Amino acid sequence: MIKIHQLRKTFGEIEVLKGVDIAVDEGQVAVLIGPSGCGKSTLLRCLNLLEQPTSGDIEVAGKRLSFTPSSRVPERHQAAFRARTGMVFQSFNLFPHMTVIENVASGPYLNGLKNKAESRELAARLLARVGLAEKADLYPAQISGGQGQRVAIARALALDPKVMLFDEPTSALDPELVGEVLEVMQSLANDGTTMIVVTHEMGFARNVASKVIFMEGGHVIETGAPGEVLRQPKSDRLRSFLSRVE
Ligand code: ADP
Ligand code: MG
């Protein structure tokens, strides 16, 4: 479902991604771990084309884009590609002047995917899926951070992405609100959603991940089933990382 081949990204003189290869099958949950600054967010942003990769190939659900330093992918190709991925960030940035249901319904409506009534119907269904049907008419300021992040997940799902990308979705939340967001993510996983999740929640990695990918310094260092990678790390670097986060 996702293939990343020799992906490189430089900012000025600094090479942040140094030839990354990753494959995620349909329905798999890949948990991406690694020290701060190793390039995890940059990798997700490249997959979503929030950043233009410097070189390499990315493929999502059968559509491939190749990048070279000298050529730019045309904007219309980028837009079509970007729609294949839904992204959820640490800071969920709901529109404060819209109700919860309007936040979810606005994407498909503004993108012309659905009319107003259909968008609202879809939004109501997705809010029920993340357990927030009864909060539909509240404003973001009236709900908790955990609920806000669940709305952000529903908002991303409303655009019917092929894969979901999560960049530290629980890192900004009070500890007692983390569980409800992880539960929603686990239920998406159970429903067969293909996802890449950057997180420090090792319990989630152990229980939900199909594979764990450890990055450091712009490289993938180790990848495999959580039982192997987390219990029997091969490299000293991963061993030392795990001893710091667990
Ligand atoms: P992680 O998410 O693993 O903490 P990031 O992908 O955010 O790491 O960052 C990797 C490196 O790239 C960091 O050194 C960061 O400073 C650098 N970086 C990220 N975005 C930019 C940017 N827009 N311009 C310059 N450097 C950046
Ligand atoms: Mg990051």
C-alpha cells in the first residue's frame, strides 16, 4: 500500500532523510520510532507532500511519484496524490469558529466531493465512529483535548484517504486523555486501515503495530515485528533508545 524507495530530503546543506526505504502492506500498522530530530516528521510530511522530497520514489495505493532535485512534480499531480493520505498532527488545529460537525463536514464539501447534506451525513457517521456523536454541535473550545484529537481523526477520515498518517497524535495531551485517542486508533487498525504512526507510546507499538520501524539520523536502522524489534533489538542504538523511552 505504501512504498518508499531511497527517499532523500535536504534542507539547504543539511540532509535530513538519507535514503529511506519503507514498505507497508494493506491493512498494516507501521509504528515509526526514533530520537527527536531523526526525521520522522519530515518523512510523514514528504509522504503527504507537505514537503517536496529531494529525490527518491513514493508510492501510495498504486500511484507512484518520482522526485529528482532538478524537476518539480506538477501541482495537479501533487494534489491528487496528497488526497490519498490523511494526516493527524500533534496540534490538531480545528477551526475554532465551526462546530465539531462542521469541522468534519467542511473537507468533503469544500473539495466538491459531496453536497452539503451528504457531507453532514458522513460527518455524523464519522463522529459516531470516534465516539463523539453527542458533541456534534459544540465548538472546539467546549471539548477536551482528547475529544479534539478524535474530531481531527474524523476530519481526516472524511476525505476518504487510502492511508492514515499520525505524527505524535497524543504527545500534546494530558496523560488521562491519551487512552481515548489510542483506542480510536486501535479501532481503525482493527477495521483494516493502513497507517503509519509516529509515537512514543510503546504499549501501542507492542499491541497494535504490525511492524516497528526504528530510525536514527535520517536512516532506517531496524525494522520488523514488534516482538523482535522491541524485545530483541539488534543494534546498540535501538537498545539505548528503548531504555530511554520505556
Ligand atoms: P523528528 O520528527 O524525528 O523529531 P524532524 O523530521 O522534525 O524530526 O526533523 C529532522 C531534522 O530536520 C531536524 O534537525 C530539523 O531541525 C530539520 N528540519 C525539519 N524541518 C525543517 C525545515 N523546514 N527547514 C530546515 N530544517 C528542518
Ligand atoms: Mg516530529
